[in-house]
Amino acid sequence: MDDLIHPARRHRRGRRCLVAAVLTVGAIAGSAGSVGADKTVRHDAAGEIGQVSLIGDSTLAGVRWYADYGSLRSFDFVLNAESCRRTVVASCISREGYRSATVVETIHTLGDELGEVLVVMSGYNDPADSIDDAITAVTDTARSYGVEHVVWLTLRSGADVDYSDPQEQSSTDTFRQYNERLIEAAAESGGFLQVADWATYSTGAGDWFEYDGVHLTPRGVDAVTTYISGILQRVLAGGDVSPAAAPWTILVPGAEGEVVAETQAALIEAGIDVPGGADGVYGNDTMVAVAAYQREAGDLQVTGAVDEATARSLGVYGEAEEEPAPTTVPTTEPAVVAPTAPAPTTVATQSSGVDTGSSVPTIAMIVLGVFAALVGAIVARRRYVVKRRRERRWARTHPATSPLRSVADDRRADREPAEHGSGQTRSVLGGSGVRGR
């Protein structure tokens, strides 16, 4: 096989700036080649660890864009990662100007090259209603080619994630659903499907990701290749890396969905007033109710956000009285995303001994809720303005790879609306490429 691992010369414009990677043609142990659009990277380690394959969307494509394969070089591997890729339904058109094959189509293309273990890092562009079909199709198709295990990386869905599918068919709520279904499917597969908890492992590692919280920086590429290599060694040695439960995503104002409704119902059952009831929308009233519950519990940090400890206490995640189950990867404490509220002075009545300062939301709590809402709105507006300025600067400097329009967009302008992919690269056959956001 051609060895397509190239050294990279990188220039970065700061931690959250856009990146341009200039790839030079080279080889590690033999013949040279160049990686172009929709091409598979192949590496022969000439070792005895095993043959593996990696298929992903743009969250894995950073490994190819930076041509930095790290610890993966100890394996014989094939890698195919493309921007705007979906798992089972037709992929969206990327800013590179083409529609990549789906994960399932790529499995068929690679066929006998898949090896013993297939690593999947995909799902960020998948519509919510395709999750079950995607998991089933990937596992069934991989099994048909003799793959022994499919290892699927969990999707990041924490408070630092600001990414959705270009056609707005997915969001952090979708990513959380994906993780839950992956864990359930892994438990039912008898060890064939295993889940590597990348979401938990990368918690708090902000410098691993671009501003959207999912696409990799150079540090992130080093981290993910090291992480995947360790997971592969354990799986090839007969281990099972799947966590016992999907990682908990901190709930903050603005969150919506079933998990929010379950949390609101649990608050009401615990005697906390939630105006509007369990409507599945995490607004200011829910934040105030959460803070009141945390204050009454006594052993929880009063933030107004539902962190893992609060979720366990409410009984909406894991067992309320049990310690968190050990994960298969190192974890870090999630960052607090809501302002910490100072506890108001408790006024106790001598006649009844009732703590009137915590029985109902007080004026101080209401003021806190309004203040937190204002801060959240200001922060959200600031993030939006900074993002738009960044995109305009990039558009002026690199119009062909602008997040606002691409060369392909201009060609399609008279025929159909432009579509954009997730974190991208422009690859030029001959060994050079430019990456844009």
C-alpha cells in the first residue's frame, strides 16, 4: 500500500483563529503520494498489532488535513474522513464543492480493507430521525465484511459545543440522543459494537477544538489520535471500552427536549415550584427552580444549572444514591456554565422551625434569575458578533474558502441555494491544502 502520511507545516493565528495547513508530499517508509478530496489514506506499519480502519466526518478529517497521524502509525490502517459526511442518508455538499459518500457507502468501498476493528467518528450531520437506522446499517454492513468490532466515538454535546448541521437538522440535543442510542445498541450487541467515550474524555479541553467545540485544532489532532490508539489496543486485546451510561450534558437556560422535561418533572415531584410545568424548555423559571433545589439539598453547588451531581440527585441520570459509575477513560470535572448564586440569608421562625428562606423563590432569587438572563443574552450577542467578524475577516482574506460562500457556491448561485459543510479544508492535488472555517 502507498504510505500517504505526510509531514505538515502549520501556521496558527491563535487558539481560536482559523488555520492554514500546507501539506508537503513525502513518505514514511516507501513510495510517496498525495491525498486529495474523497481519497483514502493508507498506511502499512509492517507490524503485528493489527489492521484497522477509521471512517468519519469533518470532526475526524482534521487528522488528514493536518497530516498528523501520531500513534495511529503503529497500526496498519486505512482512513477516510470527509467534510459534511452523513452516516446513512445522503451527505450535504461541503465547501470543498462535492458531496462525499456516506459512512455506509464508504464501508462498502473499503470492503476487505476494513480489518479487524472499524472506528467510526460520525453523526454530527445526521438528522435525529436517522440515528437508529444509521447505527443498525453501520454495524450490519461492517459485520458482513468480517469486521470483528465497531468502535464508535461519542459525540460532544457540552456547553462549549456551538455546532449544528449546515441544514440545521442536528444540534447538541441530537448529539445527546445519539450517545444514548449508541450506549443502548452497544449493550445489545454482545460486544460487537463498542462505544469510546470521547465526549467525556475531552471535557474541559477547550484548546483541542475550534470555536464550534467539535472540530480539531493541532492539539486536538494529537489528542484524538492518542486516544483512539489506546482504545484500539484495548479492543484488540479483548477488552470492552463501552461506558455504562451515556455522558451527562450540563443543562443551562436555552436547552430543550425530553431530558429538560424529565428534570422539570423531577423538580416538581421534589416539591419545587416550576412555573409552566414540565414543558421541556429550560428558561429562567426553571433555572430559579434548580437553584432552589440545589440550595435545599445542601450538598450541591448552587448554580442554577443541572450538572451531573444535580441530575443524579434528582434521579434523572444514573441512580440518585450511588456514586458515578467508573468510566473507561479519564474524566475531568465539567466547567460551571451558570453564575454561582450567593445563598440568601435564611430566616427561621421560632414557632414552626420552618426555613422560610428556601421554601419558595424569594425576591433575591427572582432578581438573580433576571440578572442571569441579561448576562446570558449579552454573552450570546457578543459570541455572535465575534463569530460574524471572524467570518467576514476570513471571507476578505480567503474568498474561495469563506464560511459564507465558496467557489462551488458561486458556481451554483444561479441554480440552487448554497449549502455549506462543517469544518473544512480545500485540498489541491499535488500536496497542498488550505483549511478554512
